[in-house]
Amino acid sequence: MALSGLQIFKLLAKTNCKECGFPTCMAFAMQLAAGKAELDKCPYVSDEAKAALGEASAPPVRKVTVGAGDLAVTVGEETVMYRHEKRFEHMPGLGVMITDAMDDAQVDTLMRQLKEQQFNYVGRTLRPRVAAIKAADGAALAALAAKVDAGCGAALVLVSDDAAALKAAAEPLKDKKPLLYAASESNFDAVAAVARELDVPFAIKAGTLDKLAELGQKALDGDFKDVVLDPSSSSLGDVLMDQTLIRRSAVKKTFRALGFPTIGFPCNMTDDRMLEAVYASVFIAKYAGFVILSDLDPARTLPLLYLSQNIYTDPQKPMQMDQGIYPVNDPGPEAPIIVTTNFSLTYFTVSSEVEASKMPAWLAIMDVEGQSVLTAWAAGKFVADAIAPFLKKSGIEEKAPHKNVIIPGYVAQISGELEEELGDGWQVQVGVREAADIPKFLRQWSAA
Ligand code: SF4
């Protein structure tokens, strides 16, 4: 049973030390009761209090990990309906369906894509991580799962209605925590027994949310925590409605029977690959934990991964780089110095253009709390009397003593003032406004 804020408060240390990030123990207790804070943020909770808080301290959507090692996928642990209320915690695991109806070449291609398909985007590596394995019987399922595990190490979803087949495939791989898919009304006890015996997560599927909640409650009654839900949505409207209702029930009503992450199979919903990508995008935007596609064409996986990344960044924390000097293309003492802000997108756009130009350069990245050039300038953070001390203390003069610095074209107006602030023979050159023009600019700079 959920505890009230006051009940939780009575179990806390009541020192108001603020280490949890909240001004008082009472404020922390209220947020905990609302499912918007995690108990482990308070370092002073006694074991006794932890036990007493029990369920009340669990996030409204349980955390579940499928797979092991680099490609393990952790989902759930979500506490809000909308990203701007706090943040979404764990990006969904994007994956592909691999079946024993595919020939070896197809399977090999998908394994290679799972292994090699990696996209770097604003400093993070995005990649599909999940392989859903489906086969006609236990032996074929076990053989294909073992092959895919050895071939690419993806987090595995084992697909069968037969508990014995799931066991045959999962047992040799139980340390890799494959997800058993799925327990339904007809086989719940058998699949749950395999999950308990092997200590692996399992999915529950049902045709209606009522039935799904019934089975979710059965899992709770059996003390299962690593559970994933599939409401078997069959249309775009159903996906939107089912995923929203599941999240709303979990987060707003603390309805534990639906308080688990979800899995969606756009691969089973249409033969039209573009429409499938649209379905996948709705699953991603609307809370799904795992999204399984029919192939890994980068024309679709790349935008889907970018979409996930955009939704799952913390809206309260601008993505930013550490302040410092970043060498690009092995620069020497004569290489140009380009100063810009530490907004990740700015940094990665500029550095990738410099890299593509093959011209060596020093990037002087200034901490302006992750703001872009114009925003930081407007906020008085990327201005002459801030940039000058940054450059002087940055150590750039030891690496490149020529005392020429290039500023972004958007802040051309600060060039004179910056030259004055820097003094000591420094010269300021106005660079380009658009990153795409950087290669041409650098070629002209080095020719001058
Ligand atoms: S860290 Fe714990 S003791 Fe300190 S204010 Fe937060 S809840 Fe209270």
C-alpha cells in the first residue's frame, strides 16, 4: 500500500541536511510519495526505514534490465508523464526481429548491423541493442539465440508461447538475462516458473488492458519484479492509447499492476517499412521500453535513435562539454585557435566541420553553462570580458603562441572589445556564422 508523505517523513532522519537535493526532509518525503524522487537520494535512510518504505519507495515504473555487458538495456524507473516535469530516465532499447525463417545471410547481416551500427550524436553513441529471436521450436530457438548471442552480444528477447522452448533457449544464456516473451493468460504459470527458476525477466501480453493488469497483479503477487508489458496494440491509435493509459495508471495512480516498462513490435503491425518506422516513432515518443523492428536499415534506425536521444535528454540540463582546449586534426603551434561555447551541439557541429576540413585547429571551448553562441552572448556570458580571461588562463598560448583567435561570426560585434581585453598583441578575427562554411574559411586562413 502506498504511504503518504507524512508517513514517509516519519521514517526519515529529519535533519533537513539537503543532500537529497530537496530543501527539507518533508519536501523529499512529499516527492517520494508522489513517485517523483528516489529513496536512495537520501544517504541517511536506515535499513529499517528502507524495509518499511518498501513498495512506497519503488519508482512507479519498475526498472528492468535485459542483456548483459555493453549492449545491456535498462528501461523503466520512470516517474513522470511528461519530460518537462522532470526527465525521462532510460532510452528505449531499439532492436530487430530475427527468425529461423531467415536464411543465414539475412541473419548474418542483422548480426553485423547490430554489432557495427553505431551513430555518434552530440557526444553519445547511439545504437540498436536488442535482438528478438523467434523460431518454430525449442531446439531452433536455442540454436538461433546462441548464434546471435555469440555473433553480436545483443540483449535478447526470446519469443515463444511455449514455456519449454523458452527454457531451452534461455537456460544456457541465463547470465545474459534474456527477456522471455511472453506469458499470457494461457501459459502464465509455466512461463513465470521458468523466469523464477532462471532468474530472468519475462514479458506479459494480453489483448486488453484489464487482462494485462490482472496478469500484472498476478506477477506482483508472485513477487516478480523484472516484468515487461505488451498490451498487444494493433493500430496506431491503440498504441497511443494503451501506452498512455499504462503510463498514466502507473505514474498518476501508482497502480503497481501496470507499473512496468512496455515492449512494442512495430515489425508485426504492417508490411510497409515506412509506416513501421512511424509506428516505432510513436512507441518511442509514448513510453515504450523496447521497440522491435523488422530490419535495421540505417535510413530508419538513425532517425529513430536520434528521436529517442532527443526525448530522453534531461531538459533541465543543457548538454554541454567540459571547458578546455580541444585539438582537432593534430594541430601544431601555427594552427588556428577557434573559440566557441560549450553547448554540445555547437561543439560537435564545429568540431566535425573542422575535422572534415582536414585542417588542424585548436578549439577553445568556453563554459557558458551549455548555451549556444547567441544565447550566451545575449545572457552576457560569451562576451569580451569573459572570453579574454578564459583564453589567457586556458593554456592555449603554450600550445599556439601566435595570439590570433577566431570568434564566431554571430558575435562579430565583440571583436574590437575582445582585442582590447586581450591586449598584449592579440588579434581577433571574425569567423563564419554557419558551421558548414568552416572548411572554406580554414583553407583561406591557412593560405593567408
Ligand atoms: S538527505 Fe535525507 S536527511 Fe537530508 S534533507 Fe534529504 S531526506 Fe532529509
